[in-house]
Amino acid sequence: MKDTTDWFPPPDEPTPMRSAQTGMKPTLPKRFYKEAGVAAQDALYALTLDGRQARTPTKKPLAVPSRPLAEAVAGEWAAQGDHIDPSTMPITRIVNSTIDGVAHRQGEVIDDLVRYAGSDLVCYRAGDPQRLAEAQEAAWRPVLDWARESHGARFNLPEGVIHVAQPAETSEAIRRAVEEIGSPYALAALHVMTTLSGSVLIALAHAAGRLDVDEAWNAAHVDELFQEALWGEDEDALERRRRRKADFEAASEVFRLASR
């Protein structure tokens, strides 16, 4: 089975990654259109470039069932400068991945998300230092409480990094929660938020409105924030996290627009 993480490539792949490996800057395509817009097309809303139907990387029509989502995609294309930079188009990437992969393989994406629940970030606690353990508890306890209250999911909380299996009924509760997400675009967005945070529980709690974007992102990075408070910030690490947060925010927006 194809790993579903391949359906949501990070913004620097594949061309920029290959370029970095050879010490070259990525070559970006020149902008070939003047206007990006949205056109109604049966029950869908399609991205148009100078009035022509845009397509995904596999040549499928780039059209979605939500006008606000289509307008968000068009906004990314309209914002491009002289060249088209995919790293600045996270909403488009998620939509393309949904149309080309997720829409026809939702069961596999759901399975992948349920696997995250088996070793979710919020379940693995530090024994020391005490301040880190307290920071983890403060950030993660609301997520676990939400999962128990909303879905009846109760998790074992091991100390350290040794894997501890979760109850079968817990995995099934998370599966039911994920299966309630009917839109493939919302499901794709949830998968992106999960892979970026390392936690399907944080992603689900955010999707349900229990955490806002900043709360969800900070909950996923308690350890990093703690280390930075002790040893100072690393500019490269901060920049990587900033880019990843922008992708998380884009996925959050796709989930919101696709669920309307």
C-alpha cells in the first residue's frame, strides 16, 4: 500500500529538494497567465487561468465543491509574482493531492490517521525535568479530556519513549471520529495537520474547535519551546517551524472551507 504521506509532499519537494542536493537553486516556472478566477462548473467550482480550466498534476480538472475553497485556491494563484512558487501555495497543494489521490483512497487515509492514535504525541510524557512534564500536562491534558468526553477515547500515558499499545476500543473511537469527516478535502487537511503536528488528537481537537490554530501548534511543540526557553533560539529551526506552521494554518483553512 502506498504511504499516504506521499500524497502531501512538503513545499520544498520534489524539484527544490533535488536542486538542494546538487547545490543548485530550484528553477521556478514563469507565470504564464494574467488573471486567476473561479467558474461554476456543474456542481463544482473550477480554478481558471485567463478563463481557461486549470488542471492538477495528473491532468484532472482543478475543481472543488465549495466556492470559498475555490476562491482560496484562486487567491494563491493570483498572488504569484513573475514566477510560480509552489512553496507559497499550500492550499493548492492540498487540493491537488485530494483530487489526484485522497478522493479515491479515503479508506487508506483513514487507516493512516488511526495508526497515529496508536503512538500519539500527547501520550508520551517526560519523567523529568519537572517543568517539562508540567508543560506537557498543561498543553496535552485538554486534548485528552476532549477525546474522552467527545468520543469516549481513553489513552494509556507511558513515561518515556517506549511504545505502549492503546486499547482496541480507543483506536475504534478515533476511527469513528475520523470517519465522521465526510469531505475528502477536509480529510486531506486533517491528514496534513496530523503529520505536521505528530498528533491526530491535536488535529481532531483543533478541527472540532477545542483548540485554535496557535493553541494546536504550540501544543505540538511543547518540547521544542521548552528547550528554546532553556538554551535559546536557533534561527534555522525557527524558520523551518515558521514554514511548517504556515502549512498547518493552510490545512486548517482548507478544513474550515471544505466543511462549510
